[in-house]
Amino acid sequence: MQNTKLLLTSLTLVGLLALAGCSFPGVYKIDIQQGNVVTQDMIDQLRPGMTRRQVRFIMGNPLIQDTFHTNRWDYLYSLQPGGGERQQERISIFFNESDQLASLSGDFMPGVSRDQEILGSESNTTVTQPEQQVKPVKVDKPARPGSLEDKIQRDVDTIEVMPVPVQEPLQTQ
């Protein structure tokens, strides 16, 4: 009887310790990422009138392609840091009847970076047609003579261009 009581008490204690180990402080928990990673740079590359293929090249495959709304693509991304609160971002891209980019909506907007949003800039505006942004042209400085960059540039400049051979069509008679 005494052995049974001791065995039952020890099994209960081991079970409680195992159960407490599931949420023991200091235990590493992994970050859980799901969906499409969407960055502000990707959104800034989108322009009205782009084809579906061009949008897919920039953004990747959409997470949701609704069969009832074929002119809408949805990109969702969620991140739950280990033990933290889940964060979710989404963007919806809309196409017109000729399969060209018409508008977008969601957490990202063209030209509004996350830094500006954190600092207090207004981001609640609805943009249906993003404007063409003129980026300043960056002037490249010539490479210093004798540097690795100069050597690579000389190698590139001296490459001989060879035409790609094209197979003659077969003549059938």
C-alpha cells in the first residue's frame, strides 16, 4: 500500500513537471511565418497598366486567387514571434477587364514606407492609380585605375560578342 502511494505520488510529480516544461520560461520558441513576404519596395515597383505576368514577377504567386473574383489577387503575410503576438499584413491587387493592374488596397501603399508610418505620416489614403515616381539618376564614378572594379570593367569591355547559332528549318518536300 505504501509503495503504491509512493509510486502514484512520484508519477503525479513527474507528470506535473513535464506539463510545466511546456511553458517553462526561457524555453526557445520558434518564429512562425506564413504567407507571402511583401515589402514596400515591391509595392513601389507596381505601376498601373502592368500585366498579370509582370505583377507576378514582382510580387510572386498570390496566396489567394478567388475563382469568383478572378480580377483580384490577395497576398497575406503573418508572423508570430516566438511566444509573441501574431502580426498580419495584407494587400489586394485588382485587375481590369484587359488583365492590367488597376488598383491595390491593403496595409501597403505606394510611396508610404513603414518608417514614415511610424513617424506619424498619414497612411489612410486610398490610392487607386499610383503616380509615376521620378527617381533621380545616380551618376556612377569611374573606377580607380588598377582597382578590381577597373579590371572587371576592362574584362567586360573586351568580351567579343558571338551570334547565337540558329538552326535552319527543315525543308520537307
